[in-house]
Amino acid sequence: MKPYAIVVAALAFAVASPPVGAQPSPHGGASPEARRSAEARGLEGRKLPADAVTEHSLALPDGRILAFKATAGSLPLVDEAGKPQAEIAYIAYTMPAKDGAARPVTFALNGGPGAASAYLNIGAIGPWRLPLEGTSISPSGPVALVPNDGTWLDFTDLVFIDPVGTGYSRAADGDAKRYWSVDSDASVLSAAIARYLRANDRIAAPKFFVGESYGGFRGPLIASKLQEEVGVGLSGLVLLSPVLDFAWLQAPRTTPWGHVTRLPSFAAAALERAGKTPTRQGLAEAEAYAVGHYLTDLLKGPADSAAVARLGDRVSALTGLDPATVRRQAGRLTNGSIQREASRDEGRVASAYDTGVTGWDPDPTAPYAGFEDPLLTGLQAPLTSAMLDLYATKLNYRVPDLRYELLSNSVNRGWSWGSGRSAPEVVGTLRGVLALDGNLRVLVAHGFTDLVTPYFASKLLIDQMPSFGGRDRLDLAVYPGGHMFYFRADSRAAFHRDGMHLYAKALGARAANNGGVGETRQGER
């Protein structure tokens, strides 16, 4: 069955009659919880438990008290005949509306593409977070959650969704691979979002999307499918450490452009090693050099000894690496060069996801590097354990017969990127959704020391976008930290303020909170 048929069927699925004793909805009829329970009983083949609803009161460090409802459960997607196709696991946090105004609802997804939404949930914007500040990650460290001082629940309801094959989400017939492609994935996730909106009477609410890494790549695709195929409009997109064009991030070593996009992040890593905080102003020289004399000398080729000499001196000064090392690589540094060479004397290696996080080199005398990433791999155990504990102790949701997949290698290895000759990109799709909806606002957020999705790539791509009637519709924010910059307290706070600012703009509010908006380009193009 084509993915689009899943979307249509999910929207058209009839709601079963409410059970006896169900609480009425304020809009008439059965409550959303009653309808979901009735639907669950009416669908055969479901393996995930019925939704669990719990009430919570959270005291935040700044004195705020959040009273909210948490729902852990799944969204069943069916075909035209009503046969279950997939169960999409989700966790929703909602608060009562004030003064009769509908609260915004935000759908959050991570990337991978085999990652569950745990990173955003208990790392960035959910009501609880796993404390992971510091320059190293211990897989055996504590997994107790604490109130999240940077939660977005104070200005939007939150729905964290796990794509098929991640978290507890599953294909009903076990054939998950048919969902593991760029287009099928976006269609299924759009159907899940529409399903949640219908089942919870939220169609009329302002709707937003937050996506991290490949989740950021998903954002424009989902917005487009919701606009054009489902009939739902998003008010805003927050693309966190996104991939906008894979051709820019996976360029061959012989293509200068890949080196250009990473050089400012290499320079930011050097600043942090020197005890300084990276800023856009402090990296202005590196950015200008990257698109100027650096690119020119790269184009001359490694056979031009004068160009290589210039590269050796300038790149060494920006990155802090030994000039001889830079010259040996003809100024064409790789991520691995920075990860290993910068701390070789200490026997440590840096994470490509955040050079500020390091671990021990397992074989420091080996001529070639071979090590697990100190951040990405180090997070696997604590995040997984923390999510299992969250499900069991706070959300009262237990799935004893299924494994929780934080980051699935099966999904990543089995992903279909399409058969075209061009690398996947969503810049064109982003341009389309911005052009179609003049009210849509987009925030692209990055960390300075992320070598996996360097901020400068997004900056250069954003510069190629039209203004669409206002230069404040598409903003770039860059914070200290890496791919998951929200693990740093100051960056998490700045991200919260910038997110609130985006929502205020998108909703037409005048009293936007502009204070302390870190390194955000408000309207600068």
C-alpha cells in the first residue's frame, strides 16, 4: 500500500462509540481519552498497551509551578479496510488553556533517521531532563531525571513522536522497512500528527514542529505534506542541528565546499580549547576566510605549493593544530583530524557531535583512529535507562515484550534515500512551504562545536533563500555547544527564549521576549 493511502485512511478512520461512564468532552460527545480507549478495543493486532494518563505538578528551579497531564501511548494507523498498519508511540504533555485561548501544540521528532525522540524529550524541551553537563559522558552514570529549567511546556503543549522502528513504534505486520524511506517516513509521521490532532480535538489549535538533526530534515517535508495532502497548516518550524542538504555535508574530499562549511566549527573548537566562548562575532574572521581566500586556495589544488603553504599557516592559526599536520593534509582537515589531533598529547579524543566532550583514546599509538564517539555512543546507556525509568515510574506505561530502541542501527542501515542522482535536500521544500504560507516562521538552531551538521552550512544555505516579504521569517541561532547544545545550561536557556520569541512572532503576539537572545540573527540575512 502506498504511504499516501495510510494518511487518508488514518484521517478517515471512524471513531468507535464511547464506553459507558466516559467523561464528556467540553465540545460535546466523548472525551478524547474515551475515544482512544474505544478505538484501541476495536483494533485487532495491536501490541502496545492502552494509553496511560497521569497528572503531575512540577516545581522548576526558577520558582515556576507547572501542573500538567502526561499521556504515554500509541497512535494506530490503518489502511482503507481498517487493518492496522503501524503503531506510533508517543508521549504528550498538556496543560489547561488559559482565558479560553487554545494552547499551541508542538510535535517533536529526532533524527538518525533511526533515533527515538528521547533526546528532545529528556534533554531539551520536555518537563524533565537528564543532567548531562560536563566534558565527558559516563554510560554508567546516574539516570535520575530532574525538573527541566528549559522546558517549553510553559508556552506550548508537547507531543514527542517515535518513528517506526524507534522507541516502541512498530509496524503491525512486522514489515517495517517499507516505512524506512524519505517519502514514506514523512507520510506516516504526517498521518500520526493528523491522527493525534483529530483524536484530541486539537485541529483548531496553533501547531508547531521541532525536529533535531534528520528530524530537522523531516520538518519541511512534514509541513509540506500537512499543507498539501492532509489539510493542516503549521504555524512554525524549529529545525535543531538540521541537515538541509546532504550534498553539502557528504561532499567528497576533492570537493572544496565540504571543507568550507566545517572550518568555522573547527575554529570554534579551538576557541573552546583555549578557554574562550565562541560567538558569531568572534568567528567572523574564520567565516570570511572560509568563503574567501581559503576557498580560493583550495581551488588551486594540493599541487600548488604556495597555496598549501598559505593554508598551512592560516588554518593552523584558526584551528590550533600543528602547521606541519595542516600542510600534510593540504589544508583539507577532516573531522577525524580535529577529534584526534587536538588532544593527542593527552591521549583523548573529541566527539564529532560536540568537540567540548572528550573521552580516552582506546589505542593512542595506532596510526589510524578507531574509537566510539564519546558523546553519541556515551549517551546510549544513560538515555535508554532514563527513558525506561520515565515510562515505568512517572508515566505508568510498561511494554515488557518489546525492546525500547533509542538509536536503531537497523533503521539507519536499512534506510532508502531514493534512486535519484542528486543527494537528498529539503531547501526546495522549505522554500515552498514558506512561499505558500506567509505567516509561517522558521528558526534554524545550531551549536558552534558540532562537526556533524556544522552551522556554517545552514548559514550559507539560508543566505540563498528569498526574504518572502520579511527577513525575520527565517532566523539562524547559534549557541555554545554541539549537536545537542541544550546539554549546556546557558544554551538551553537561550534556546528557550528564542523558541518563545518564535512562537510569539508566529502567533502574531506583540510582547515577544527579546531579552538575552544569544547569537540569534534576528532578520539578518
